[in-house]
Amino acid sequence: MKETRVFPEESGVNGWFETNRYKNRTFADLSQLQKDYDYVIVGAGFAGVNAAFRLAELRPDAAIALLDCFPVGYFSSGRNAGFIVEVPHASGLVTNSKASLDDYRWRYNFNRSVIARMKKIIDDHALQLDWVKSGAYKSSAIPESFSYIDKGAKFFDALEIPYSILERDELKERLGTDFYLRSIYTPNTVLVNPSEVVRGLATILPQNVTVFENTAVKEVKEGAVPSVILKNGTALKAGKVILTVSGFLKHFGVKKADRVFAIHSFGGFTRELDSAEIDSLGSQIRPYGTTSAHPAGATVRLTSTRRILVRTVIRFATYDNISEERLNAAKKGVRRAFERRFPSLAHVPFEYFYGGYIPFTMNSQPFFGQVGENVFAGAVGEGAGVTRASTVGLYLADLIEGVDSEELRYVQKTFVPSYIAPEPFRTIGANARILWDNIHAKIEV
Ligand SMILES: Cc1cc2nc3c(=O)[nH]c(=O)nc-3n(C[C@H](O)[C@H](O)[C@H](O)COP(=O)(O)OP(=O)(O)OC[C@H]3O[C@@H](n4cnc5c(N)ncnc54)[C@H](O)[C@@H]3O)c2cc1C
């Protein structure tokens, strides 16, 4: 393992974080940092927070530190589009010839169980959250992408997953735009403010977990007693270290972690719409979320705070962090996507605009397992990463504590990212693929 020189950087202003009710909640002060912990978890996204909950449950006597270089809820887990999906991306089944129906059944069951688990924790603590099981749409604006909807429907039939197909008139009433021609609706997706969920969960972690924000880690030294070196030079001893730092894992010198690559995508949040603007969308309108039928297309949310979020524009992350130029260049594309869908709201400005980091792997499988003596790591490899990251975190805790199950054995066998060519071939290949997808997604981007 080696010292990392690459740390996640800010990119624009994350509207979910700015509008989340736990934004000003404080966690532990660095002066409370001990020299020794039973477990140190680095990375407090959905993976790290779920690992912390599960470890604390399995070892209520253990001292656990959860560290993140940002405030909790600031990076990917807090800047995604907020779809906590029960049904895996059907497009994966269509495009990944090696994926079997059985794999997807496993994913579906994992997703259901992590959603139910998080919901129980939330309810047990009466945690106030923007969390609504409103279902989600996958919508097509061009006949060429109807095939994604049709293939999705076949897949749902095979797995007995409930869905309905909606056409333009009904969509106009539900989505407040006549942009979309056809959509597949699945009723069990939960729509959230993701920053509020992950940060809110961190506020109710058991007492034996201490959260340190704004605490960057530069190195992990494996061994009988591994150590964690903070960016400021402070060293902590740990019984075991868990790295849930997403695609930044490769910078810690973890073998095969460069199989996790990433794309950048961008989100624009309007200011709050006024009553007349909401009424202009239609009398039936309720908060909703739709992804695009084409995998390269835009995602749209009407949030419970009466804002519209549009997430679109995809760029390959040759470098993990997003340059100012790339962020600024993406604004035009996000704005165009918004105005295409909501021409009557063209006067409404974005209040927040940000860039996001989405980790991927070639076969969509997460990275998972032991990576050194007493060091463990996990990172996800697909766009629907909230439930996957949560699964990774939970089963890392089970692996460490030796909690055997059929699920853990399945995770160990299948959470193995496949090979991806090194640079410069990966960037060349990825850019070609993104260009191809953009051409075919047409106005759906
Ligand atoms: C724009 C966008 C839209 C998306 N939409 C969806 C969606 O709607 N639904 C869905 O399921 N998924 C979506 N995703 C994907 C999803 O957000 C991610 O897959 C998921 O959040 C990954 O969780 P994680 O815990 O593995 O990683 P992260 O959330 O990235 O957590 C890793 C943490 O590690 C920290 N870290 C990294 N390096 C260090 C270091 N050296 N020291 C200390 N801390 C460090 C980071 O600050 C970060 O907080 C989207 C992502 C983006 C960016």
C-alpha cells in the first residue's frame, strides 16, 4: 500500500447538501481523536456509514472511528439523484451479456433488504428525513430508445417485479412536461434527499462510533496492528481498517483497485418554484423522479422542496477530480436539458450547480474484500450505487467479524470487477463510447 496524493476536491455547490436539515449538525472535534481504535473506517458515504452501523451492532463493545475528508453527505453519496432503487438497472441486463437473471434476482433481494434495513433504523430513531417511497419512471423521448423500456418490461415480468407502462398524455399529467413519449414506472423506488439521508444516518450511529469529518487520510499501513496516517501527519492505531473511499481506493496502492474507474456527471437545481410555476406543471403534479430510457440520458427530479433537479452530461474521469473548466463547460448542457423539458420555466435560474463522481467497473460488479493484513476495502461499480454501496458496507462488516451466510459467500464470489485496459487506452475507449452514446441518445441527454 502507498501514500495517496489524490484527495476528493470540491466541485460546484451541492444543492442536496445545502438544503438538508442536518447540514449544521456537528460531529466529533479532532481533539477527541484517540490514538487507538478497534476499527477505523475511512470514507463516510453509504458504504462507510452502513459498515459502521453493522460493526457497531456486531461489536457493541468496540471503539469505532468513521473518518471522511469532507462533511458527511457532501461527496457522491450526498450528490446523487436520490433514487434508492429496489430494481437493478434493467439496461445492465440488456447490455451485459454475461449477467444472468439469477444475478439480477440476487441484486433485487440485496436492494430490498438494505432499503428495509435503513428504513427500520430510521423509524426506530424517528429520524426526520426527505424519504418517500414514490416509485420512479424510466422515460423515453425518442422511439429509438423504446427498446430499453420493452426489454426492461420483459425482465420485470421474468422476475415478477410490478411495473406499468405509460404513454405521453398520462406522462404529461404526472411529469408536467410533454417531452416524454413512453415510460416504465416501478412503484417501489424510494426518492430521497441523499445528503440528508446519509448525514442523518450518521447522526444516529451507535455511541461506540465516533464520526470525524474534514479528516483526510493519506496512508494506511497494513500489519498485525495497522495504522492510519491522517493528512496532517497524525497516526492512529487500529485493530482493523476499512477503506470505503470509492474510486479513490487505487491511490492507496490497493491491488486491482484501478479496475474501479469513474465518470463525471453534473446536476443543476432550480430555485424553489413558486405556486404559479408549480401550477403551470399541472394540477396532478407531485414530487417525482425519472431517469432516461437511454443510459446516457438525463435524470429529472421534482423535489419535495419544489425544485427541479436535472442531472446530465457525462465525461470520463481520466483524473478523478473535476476541473473548473469541465464544470463550467457542463453548465450549458444541463441548462439545455432543463429547458427542453420545461420550456415554460426557461426564466427559472439554477440556484445550485455541481459536478459529481460516479464509480463504475466494466462488469458493474463492486470491489470487495481483504486487501492487506487487517485491511479491508469496498467500492461500487454502477450508476445505481446507493443500495450497492450499502450492501458492500454491510457485508464488509460481516466478513471482518466472520458472520457467515449464503449472502456473504455470494458477495465474495461475485463482487469482483473485471479487467479494464490501462491508460491511455481506457480514456480513448471510454471517450469513444461516450461519444457514441451521446449521438444515439439524441435529445434524451
Ligand atoms: C450525479 C450523480 C448521480 C447519481 N445518481 C444516483 C442515483 O440516483 N441512485 C443511486 O443509487 N446512485 C446514484 N449515483 C451513484 C452513487 O451516488 C454512488 O454509487 C454511491 O454514493 C457510492 O457510495 P460510496 O459510499 O461507495 O462512495 P462515496 O459516497 O463516494 O463515499 C466515499 C467517501 O470517501 C471519502 N474519501 C475519499 N478519499 C478519502 C481520503 N483520502 N480520506 C478521507 N476520506 C476520503 C469521500 O469524501 C467520500 O465521502 C449517482 C452519483 C452521482 C455523482
